[in-house]
Amino acid sequence: MYSTVERDTHFQHVLHHLQTNTGVQGVVQLGSGAAGYQDQYSDIDLMVAARTGVDPQSIKQHLAGYFLQLSPVFIKEKRFGPDIFLLIVLLENQLEFNVSIAPLEILPVRSPLWNVVVDRDGQLLQRMESEHERFISSPIRYETGDVPFEFIYASLALEKELKRNNPIYALKMLETLRELTLTAQALKEGRKVHQFKAYHTLNHSFIEDYLQTYPGSVDLVSIRRAKQSLHTLFATCLEDHPQFKLKPYMERLLQER
């Protein structure tokens, strides 16, 4: 496991490397690192802005070459559209980098946790502040779909599989209910839903109730009891919710035993 000193050293080295690339407009640090890191296990998350007219793929290749010199455990490349790339890098000491590369003109803001750490002429900061204002003023910051409907739909599927004596699929649907409940609660508390992992920071009472929704054993009675507990918790989550509301038929289905 890496130390905070090692993480800071790698962070400064990768920033220096990016600054040597004339195609880089700037760099944004994302996630908990932008506010001082959550703990000693936090990774390094960066978003690299390519200058106008520069192919982001060339920056991606330049950066991948740098990481290869560090003898990583792996480098995984992902592509989102023609001009958006992501490099996921794991070093031998388990330090992980997640670096996205995209043109300056389309850089998004999906979280209040960001900090411009490299900016050649101020254009990057201007772009981020503009997108941040749009993000903050949006009544719906994260597209999550119709969470109440998806919850009801998964619950009906779960019950059907219990009647079929199919506990494996029923458990899968139970986990879907659990994920939807977490999403509803995180949105209610105004948390960053995009890549949200800090579930331990949610309301303490919610956490206690949530942990009670796991079945005590893998049998039909325990799974159904866990489903009913999730129904109760989900209904509580949606009380005074800023985004979701239970329709009458949903309330009826949640109350059914």
C-alpha cells in the first residue's frame, strides 16, 4: 500500500509530465483529492483538457507512455465517443490513477468536487466555473431515471422469482432494490451520486436501517422479509424527497405483504 507521501510524489510527477505536452490546456483534479483526499486509500482522479484543435488521442498516448515507465500492474483504456478517453492505471503499490482526456470545449462538471491544478491561460478555469454554475443551478443534477418505478418493478420481479423457488434471481432483485434505495437516499441528502462511494457518510439512522435489510439466511422467508424491510425503508426515503414521489399505486404495492 502506498503512503500519502508516495501519492503526492506521483501526483506532482504526472502533473509535470502533462505540462511538458504542449497540447494540454490544463488539468483538473476530481473527487476527494480536490478537497484533501478522503483517507490514505484514496486514488488520484484527473481530467485533462486538450487545447482547441489538438487530438486528445495524442495526449492519451503520451500519458500512457509515461505510465508504462512506472511498470504498472495494468493500464486499461476506455473510450467514450470519438474524442473522450479514460486511462485506468494500477501501480505495484496499489495506487490507482483514473485520468480522463477530452477537448476543452466539452469538459463536463458532474460533481462539486473539482480543483483546477494546471491552466495555461485561464480558459480551463473559465470553462469549469461556467459548467459548475450550470450544474449547481440544475434542478436535476444526475440522470437516474424513474427510481420509484424501477424499485416497484424490481420488487414485483423478486416476488415472482420467490414463487418460482428461484432464490438466486430473487437475491439479484433484492440487490437492485438496495441500490435504488441508496440512490434515493443519496439524492435526498444532496450527495454526489456520480461515482458515489462514501455511503458511510450518509445519515446514521438510514445506515442502521439499511444494514438490517440483508437477509439472515438464503431461504424464501428470509428474502421476503428483507424485501419488506426495504419497502419500508424506501418509502421513508421518499418522504419529502426533492426529486421523487410515490404514486398511489406504488404506495399500495409497497404496503402489500
